[in-house]
Amino acid sequence: MGIARRFAHLSKWAFIEGLAERNIQRHYYQEAMDEDLAYAKRY
């Protein structure tokens, strides 16, 4: 996802939203979820 996102010049969240809008599933590992939850708790 990271390389495709950078080629598209999108933020992480904009890229994820674009995938969701197109019903494209992505692999989501526990480590990434932990990072996302920690980020959300800070803000």
C-alpha cells in the first residue's frame, strides 16, 4: 500500500478511503492496527 499511495500522491487516510469507496479489501495486520489505535487515542 505504501508505494502505491506514494505514487498516487495521497495521504495514508485518503488512500484508505479510496480503497473503501471502491470496495477494495486490503491486508490489515495487528501491528498496523495497534499503530492506528495509538494515533487515534492521541488525537
